[in-house]
Amino acid sequence: MRQSDGTVRMFEWQDEAHNRLYIFNAGGSKLLQFVAKDEASRDNGRICAQLKIIPYHTRKALVWSDQPDDPQRLQLSRAWDYELTYHGPGPANQSPKIHLIEKRNGQKHYKNLIDFALPLSQDLSRMVPLFSLNTGYACHQGSAERVRRQAHIFRLAESGPTQVDFYLLGANADFNLAFNTHHGLSLFFALDYLCSAKQGILRSVQIAMPITGFRMGNYRLWARCSLSDYQGRPKLQFYQNARYYEKYAQRPMAWYDDAGKLVWSTIEDEDARLVESLSSGPSRRSQDYDAMPTG
């Protein structure tokens, strides 16, 4: 978002703590509710996030699970209420997964969408991509709705079609290391690199408003909004993110050094060098969070 002095604000931060987030379109209609809580493994006591995703007016989902027939397309019946849950891992040490829960007349039906997803431990040090919401024609439809619970509120500023990509970070992660590295640049690319069916390409996105962070218990949820040309029915997209870092960082990069010699490396190798350099100084996590504009 461009400021009056000509600079562009890329990040915002909501410092109050709530475990619930509502996403609204530009017209004030609810698009999605997001709930985060802790879940401890019964076997080893490891604490991970359990994320509940409750969409409104959305009856379509794509699942990119690195299978030859990707994407799996889901059409969700209006006769059922439903929510989606990301367990990472469950209390009985089940594999981390994303599943769909369909509910009607007291009955619940479960369907796994992604098996062996990335465990969402509370010590996540990098921004982990979770899923996407494409508003489609629901970008401005509907009337203003109220929220009667204590929750974060995030209203899309763009009145046209938008894609919202969600990321998770541990509460105690070092902001400097999470953002000011080569991996931090992944925030400016579409999540297509997670999809083997799309050959893992890096495609830049046009960001529509500041990337916004929300304090949610032991985690920090981040929402990135980009302009989209998708104008169909609103849809969710889920990705196999277990190897998200390798999918982004284990790609070659090349440049000419000061002597004019061509140098080849990978994003991962250069990231490691940069992290080592940044780690040698004092942590800036608290200063950076405190200095970030709030919304």
C-alpha cells in the first residue's frame, strides 16, 4: 500500500491476541472463519497447531497432492454444513493431514484431502504455506455482517477478484530470519511452486494490500492478498506442503561475481549463508514486531 511520502508499506501486524479470525470481502460479507488451537500428542507431548477452516458461500475446492491426476476437484453439497481441519499431528500421533468434515442431522462424515502434510509445531521458524482462498465473484457480493465474538477482523480492500494465501509462523520465531532471507522472498510468488502438476514454477503475484499478521496463541497467521483474474465460484485450494522449503529452495540460481565469473548455487545454499550472517547479530524479533504498523 503506497503511503503519502511515496513509500510502500508491505507488512502490517495486529498485536492483540485472539484464536479466531474472520475474513470479509470489500462489501462486508463473511468469506471465511479461521480458528487456531494447540493439540498435544498423547505419545510424546509435542505441541502442534490444530487449524479449523470454516468457509462461507464456498462450495468448491481444489486439492494439489502431487498426484498424476492433480488437482482433485470437490463440489460440496449445499445440503451439508462443512468445515476443514488441519491436524499436525493428532493427539494419538497420527500423521499430519487436512480433512473435510461434512455435517448434517447430527451425523459427521470425514474425508482426507491431504495425507502426511507438514507438522505445524509451535517452533516453526519459517513461513509455512497453508492454503488459498479465491474470492471469485464473491469479492463484493452480499450485505454487511456482524461478528459477536472476540476475534481478529480482516477486510479485503480490493473490490475485484482476489486470492488470499495463508501462512503460519511460530510465535517465538525470529522475524529477521523469517523475512529477511531468500526464503522470505517466497512471499512474493504464487503457491504454484508447491504443485508438481504446474512444474513447480515461480510466478510473481501483484500484491493488493499489505501482508498482514495476526497473533493467535502460540502461532502467527499471515494473510497475503493478490489480484486475481479468476471470476468463477469462490473456491479453496489445498497443497501438499510437507516439502515446501525444498520445493522452493532447491532450485539452481546463477549470477556473475565481481570478477565476471559465472557462479552457480541454490536458493537453499545462499539462504544458509544469509541465515548464518543474520544469526551472528542480536535477535531483532521483538523490535521488529513492535515496530510493525498495526491495523
